[in-house]
Amino acid sequence: MVHDLVARYGARTILNGVNLRVEPGEIRVILGGSGCGKSTLLKHCIGLIPPAEGRVELLGQPLHALEGAARTALLTRIGMLFQNGALLGSLTIGENVALPLEAHTDLSPAVILEIVRLKLAMVEMSHAEHLLPSEISGGMRKRAALARAMALDPDLLFCDEPSAGLDPLTSRELDETLLRLRDRFGMAVVVVTHELASIETIADRVIFLSAGRPLADDTYQRVRQHDHPEISSFFARVAAGEMRGGPSALEVLTKGGH
Amino acid sequence: MSAPSPVFTAALDGGRLCLGGRLERATARALSHALERHAPSPGGALIVDLKGVDYMDSAAIGALLDAQRRAAARGSVWRVEGVSDTARRALSLFRLGPEQAAPPPPTPLMEAVGEGAYAARTALGDFLQLAADTTFALADPRKLRLGAFIEQCVYMGSQALPIVGLIAALLGLTLAFQSAYQLRQFGADIYVANLTGIAMVREMGPLMTAILVAGRSGSSIAAEIATMQVSEEIDALKVMGLDPIQFLALPRLAAIILVVPLLTLMADLLGVFGGYLVGVLYLDLTSGVYISKTIEALAPGDLLSSMFKSLIFGWGIGLIGLHFGFQARGGAGEVGRTTTASVVASIFYLVIAGCFFSVLFYVVL
Ligand SMILES: Nc1ncnc2c1ncn2[C@@H]1O[C@H](COP(=O)(O)OP(=O)(O)OP(=O)(O)O)[C@@H](O)[C@H]1O
Ligand SMILES: [Mg+2]
């Protein structure tokens, strides 16, 4: 799907030759340290940023080359859960979820309302239908945003850190929701996450990014056993500071120089 | 009573500086001074002894590292020997990060000018693109989201009525008084009606309304869109296959184009009414005379051109607000800056456009 992607912000190269293939009906997890470009990769996948080099193909179609109705049609087949939810602040949760349905279907308002309630129930947010995004917590916002991303039953769902900011129980329920969606609808899901427990539950295949390139791209089990120090320390949760820090102040001061 | 204030001691003993007591935030400055006073001469050496230290925090470590760095720059030896247990614990807790390259020096003037010009050209290009997109979309009224349009009309129009009306009336009143003083000297009181009418309808009404709308609605357009931009809401719209121009820009732009001329019409009338009050109550003109003089002074074209002018004003204010909003990047602080910048730009635009209209009408009429 993603071929030889190079991503730059100005002169800074963030991703340098990333290849990523997602099969239908699999949950693909993107791993990597903070700031390594995971969100950037997702933004390229959903067409928000055009690639500096390389190309992106979604469901067999070149998203970035499409325009007008063809592009919209393709976009209705994908869903995206943003890192901070990105719900529209001026609309209630229910209206947010209804938005894609109103824009891209000719269903009657009554039917749309039923669908909205189904999606909200799926993420256990029914009680928040009439609240504004500013009136609910960060974790609730994320769940509501998942309901919105699911509004059109996409074939492909992208999630940027879905479980960050959720309590362990809700996070677990969210994982199960994703698994159910995969199993019942054959939906493919691309997830960026740091939660080890969550990775263990949901990941079919994992890609590990570092310094703009994939360090490993394999089944979860095999990436887990990978012997690259950065990957093993990630799974062993070795604090990065202990590993990477420079000399201690004691060493510097007693050795007489930096 | 509490213990005496924290102290540290520094004593020079041969080439050895013995530090003792509490080396902490409160004493770090004094520590720096002591270290500077006893700094080794170029090529010389200083041994720092920390055996007597009872307490040490990161501020003191910073002072020590700084002194060592300075000494190294002068080519002298500067070293710690002998460390108390407390000091050892503190010193081994903190690690030095890798040396970072210094941030790039500020861009030289000529390059900065070039970059600025380039950025301005890009921004102008984006602005024209936005103007073209919105104008094109406005031509197809089916694309307008009616609910959002009405909501914006209510906010920009109805809710602005009291303030615009009040200011217009007071302005008319002031104009009438000012001209009355002058005209009275010639016994030409009666022309207060002409003067107030023409000034209000041709200049003050449209300009004052537009400035109020720029401060009220132009700024809120910029702030709303900028907030949505930095919180990724606009990205979310795009991914849902919704066009932000159609979804966000059109209702606002259509509303402002409709509402500003209507507000201006009301401001014109209330401004004239303000003058009328002065004329009737203060100058003892009869109400019939005042009204007929006003009507005589104003050509029907004046009212029309007043509204046309305000339509162009409103269109510009709306576009500028949208443009600045969509350009916002970065965090929450950006929203405030964007909003202010858009209001300044709007008012600048109003003055320029006002000038242009004055010249145009002068030449044409
Ligand atoms: N709009 C931007 N302009 C310039 N640089 C950016 C921009 N957005 C992100 N970056 C840079 O790109 C790099 C990757 O950012 P990105 O948000 O993709 O990281 P991430 O892997 O998602 O991190 P996290 O796990 O913290 O969410 C970062 O170093 C960041 O500084
Ligand atoms: Mg991210």
C-alpha cells in the first residue's frame, strides 16, 4: 500500500523509504519511539500530506492522484481516529457521528439517528449523545471519535494511539471492539500504539519504525523476538534515559572536562 | 527558632578550593561568584574539594559545570577531587546530554527580506486561490448549508444590531453638532441635514459598520477556523470527504456578504436619525424641513452605492478572516496571533478599499 515513502517537513526528512502493506482483515500495528514519525505516516496514508517521494495506494487506488468525486468515494471507505479525537467542537457528539452519514448517504434523518445510536452504543458512549466535545473527558472524546470514524463502516480504519489516555478497562474494551470489527467485517485496521498489553492482544503484524525507516516488519511474535537493541529494549520497557544518556555529572567534573 | 539560613563555605588552601555546607538553589549564585573569584589563571589549575558538602542540588551542579567549562575555555585545569556521599549521590544522578549544535544564526537581512517576500507571495497565492474557490462555490447556491448559513446570519447580523445601531445614532448626533457650530456662523443651520445625511450615507455608515463587523465577526471567523486548524478538526473534515471550503467557508462568507449591507442600511438610517434629533431639538428646525432637506441632499444612488460598498467591505472581511484562519499552524498561541493579525489586515483593507471607492465615485459621479 505504501511504497518507498519519503516524507519531509521543510528540509527535515522524517520518513525515508518506508514500505507498508496491509492485508484485508488484519490489524497492523505501527510502533516506534515518540516523534519517530508515526502520525506523519498515517497522515500520508489518509491523503492529508502528499508524499515527497513514493506513493500511497488505498484499496487498490492511488489516493493522492485522485480528485473530486473519485477521491471522496475512496475516502468514504476509510476511517481515521485522530490522536486527539478531532471532533468538531461546535457540534454535539451525536451530530459529529452523523456528519459523514449526512454528507455521503441519502438516508432519512430518522435512519441516520438510529445508526448514530448504534455506533455510540458500540463504544459505550450513548449517554453522551447530546453533549458537546468540550463537556466530556479526553478518553470519552477518543471513543466518540472512533464511533465517528466507524460511521460509514469503512473497509480500512486508521487509529492514532486509540488507547492513550484510557483507563485499562476501557482500553481493553476498545481492543475487543477492534478485534470484533476485524473478525465480523473483515476490516483492516492500522493502529499506532504504545500500550504493550494492547499490542499483545490485537497485533497481527507489526512494523517498527526508527530514524525514518522500518527496523522490523513481521508478525507480532517474530518482532517480539527480534534482537535489535532498540526493539528489545522497547518490549522490555528499559527506560531510554538509562540507555542513551551521556556521562554523569560526577564523571565529567572529576575527569576535568566535558 | 528555625535553623540559620542555609550557608556554604569556600576556603582556598593552596591550589585547592574546599567547598562545604549546603550547595543549593539559594546559594548557587554565591557559589558561582566564589568559583569565579578563585578561577585558575590561564594555564593554571584548580582542584575543587567537595568533601565538606552536606547537601547538593542541580542548581549547584550547574554552577560547577559552568565554572569547569569556563576554565577549560581558558586552557586551565579544573577538576573535582574528593566528594562527600551526599554530593556523590547528587552528582551521579544527573547525566549530561550529548553536545548539541548551536541553533542556526539569525538569517542575514537580505536573505530574510527574500524569504519574507517569498512567504508573502505564497500567502497571496493562497489568498487568491481561496477567493477564487469561494466565489466559484458561491455561484452554486445548492452547495450552501442552509442551517449553518442561518446560524451565522443570526450571529453576525441580529446580534450586532444593537451595537451597530447605537454607534450609528451617536455618530450622526456628533456629526450634526459639529457641523451646527460651523454652519451657525453663516446662519446656515438648515444645511446640517444635508451634511449629516451625505456624510453618514456616503462614508461613515458603511465604514463604521464594516469596522465593527471586522472586530466582531471577522475576528471570530479567524479564531474559529484557526482553532479547528490547530486541533486537526479540518484534517478530520478532509478525511471524511467533506470540503472545508464548502463546509466552513461558504456559510460564513455568504452570511457576511448578506448581513453587512443590511447592517449598513440600518446604520445609515439611524445616523440620519441622530442628526434629525439635533436638528429638531437643538436647532429648532421643524421635522418636515429636516426630512425634506435630507431627501433633497441624497440622490437615490447614494443609498445604493452605500450598500454596494459595504458588500465589498463585508466580502473582504470574510475572506481575510477565513484566509488567516486556514493559514494557522502550530499550537493554541497561534490562534490568538492569527485573530489579531486578521483584524489588523481587515481594517487596513477597509481603509484602502474606502480610499479606492472615494476616488472612484469622485471620478464617476
Ligand atoms: N507540521 C510539522 N512541521 C514540522 N515538523 C513536524 C510537523 N509535524 C511533526 N513534525 C516533526 O516530525 C516528527 C514526527 O512527528 P510525528 O507526529 O509523526 O511523531 P509520532 O511518531 O507520531 O510521535 P508521538 O508518538 O509522540 O505521537 C517530529 O520530530 C516532529 O518534530
Ligand atoms: Mg503521534
